Amino acid sequence: MVGKTMKAVRQHEFGGPEVLRYEDAPRPEIQPGEVLVRVHAVGVNPPDWYLRDGYKMLPPEWQPQVPFPVILGTDISGVVEALADDVSGFSVGDEVYAMVRFPSFGPSKAYAEYVTVPATELALKPPGIDHQHAAAAPMSLLTAWQFMIELGHDEPNPLQPAKHQPVPLQGKTVLINGAAGGVGHLAVQIAKWRGARVIAVASAEHEAFLRELGADEFIDYTQTDAEEVVRDIDLVIDAVGGPNTGRFLRTLKRGGALFPIFPLGFSGAEEASQLGVAVSATQVRSNGAQLAEVGRLLDAGTLRVVIDSRFALADAAKAHERAARGHIRGKIVLRVD
Ligand SMILES: NC(=O)c1ccc[n+]([C@@H]2O[C@H](COP(=O)([O-])OP(=O)(O)OC[C@H]3O[C@@H](n4cnc5c(N)ncnc54)[C@H](OP(=O)(O)O)[C@@H]3O)[C@@H](O)[C@H]2O)c1
């Protein structure tokens, strides 16, 4: 194996999409506990462009040191090529998917023909969906799942002192902001599957799409500020988040909860406590067991991952340009085969 190369998308400096280079890179070698996967498709997520840009959106003390050249990405679907001797539960030739090493930083990442994956982060690909749909799922679906259904780990929460606790959804009214995006379109479906009434907030072009996914009501945020027209909500999932997320506090009933998926910049703790509203967030973590569980829902069609657009791995820069234009409906994926 020593000396083998592969094609990968790497960057040697921070910057815009133009810093992404499709080039030869060393093929990663498996360490104990790992599986080598021949990648068929890659899912694109916001942390990919945060890294590409140099984590400008993070406070300086949170910005990790990045060892260049670096390969981007976390979400893959592919076929097992080799396994470390101590790995059981997978075999060469298995179709698998994963969110690789998030939030930790590892030597082998997703925008490549091969990636090594800790076996604990891997699950069998749902047989009923193809590699592109499977690669589109992990980060967005694990985020929605860990916020809404089950955290799935006891690691310290980097975003708040308390462990994040999902809340019951059955019979509740749930407002989802950013409903058409990667996390949002899955959050809509999870809330409906668990028996909630869903109000989806997105731009007008996504209304039919979101109603088809189950949204009971739709608010076009370009025409109407949701916080001016809704009250008595049980749970707001704000998949846009950031400093403006506090505007949703007044839409919630006492005892309700606001879950900002991107909570940095939130400054409404005092108002939340006066209103009797809980505000809670967490950072998504890789979890193979949860991917196996949600994989059954993907396989059954209970949850559906929708693809916004597809690009060849060599055109990763174009995929990032697409992301920068915004209004993403579902997920952007890269084809590797
Ligand atoms: N906590 C975690 O561990 C975690 C994990 C994953 C993602 N995140 C964060 O969660 C956020 C969402 O991620 P994602 O993958 O779902 O992103 P995404 O796929 O880019 O989706 C964002 C969606 O928000 C909509 N939007 C933009 N501005 C809006 C506004 N003002 N009001 C309502 N909707 C708006 C966009 O479409 P329209 O404008 O056309 O409606 C788009 O559909 C990102 O900030 C990401 O960093 C956090």
C-alpha cells in the first residue's frame, strides 16, 4: 500500500472556492479500528466552506490550526476496500456511509477517492437508496436527529454547560426556520414522523417542496417575519441561527424551547428566562449506530434526502460556488465514480 496515490480535492491555503485543487494525494492507510472506504459520493456541508475560508465565522479562540495541504469534507458513501485486523461487523465489498471524524480533525477526509473511517462512525448504506443520496444524509440527518430525537453520547457540550435534551414532539407545534436546507428539510420530516404540526419558514420558491415533505403551514420569510405572525409554538428549530435567533423567543409558549442549530451570537438568555423558554444547542458528532438507525428510516422512505445539485469531485469548487449562491434545497453532492 505504501506510496499509492489517489485523486483528492485539497487546499494549500485558505480562501474562496478557487483554492480547492483536484490533485494527486497519498492514499490513506488504515490504523487500528479503521476501515478503508472507496468513495462513490460525497455530501457537501457548511463546515466544508468554513474550513476552506479559514473558519472566519468562529471566534479566534475556536479556530483550529489547519495542517496544509488539507482535504475537506465529512460525509461519504462508498464500498469497503480493506479493514484493520481488529474491526468486526463489516466486510470487504460492503456498501457503507459515514460522517467521518466530526468534530475532531483527522488526517483523512471526504473529498477523495479513498477515506479511512473509524469503524464506530460507519454504518451499512441503506440498500434502497443510491450512494449519492446516502452521502447527502449523514451530517444533516445526524444533526436533526441529535437535536430532536436522541443526543447519543455523553461528551461535553462545547456550546453550553448543560447536555442538550431533545423534547417530545407528539402533538406539538414545531416551527422550522431554514426549512428547505440540508438540516431543515430533514427536521421537517422528523417532526411530522413524530406527530408534530409543522410550520416551515423558507423563501417562497420552496413552498410546494416543503408542503410535499409534510409542512402544515408555510411562511415566506421574504414577505413576512415569522415572529410577527406566530405565537404559542412549542418548539422552534432555527436551522439558520446566528445572532438573530433570539427573535423567535416571543413566538414560544412558556415551557417551550428554541433550538438554534447555529447558536453562536445568541444573546437572549435573559429574555428566554423571563419568558420561561429553554434555549439549547449541541454540536453534531459522528455516530455509526445512529446512522444504522436512521438508515432504516431512509430505506423505508419514511425520511427522504433531497438532492439540490450534483457535481463531479473534480468540480468541487463549482459545488462551493453553488453553495455560496444560497437558497439550497436539500443537499449538494459530489460524484466520485
Ligand atoms: N450544531 C451543529 O452541529 C450543526 C450541524 C450542521 C449544521 N449546522 C449549521 O446549521 C446551519 C444550517 O445548515 P444546513 O446544512 O441546513 O445549511 P443549508 O443547506 O445551506 O440550508 C440553509 C437554508 O436556510 C435558508 N435560509 C437562508 N436564509 C434564511 C432566512 N433568513 N430565513 C429562513 N431561511 C433562510 C436557505 O434557503 P432559502 O433562503 O431559499 O429559504 C437554505 O435552504 C448552518 O449554519 C450550519 O453551520 C450546525
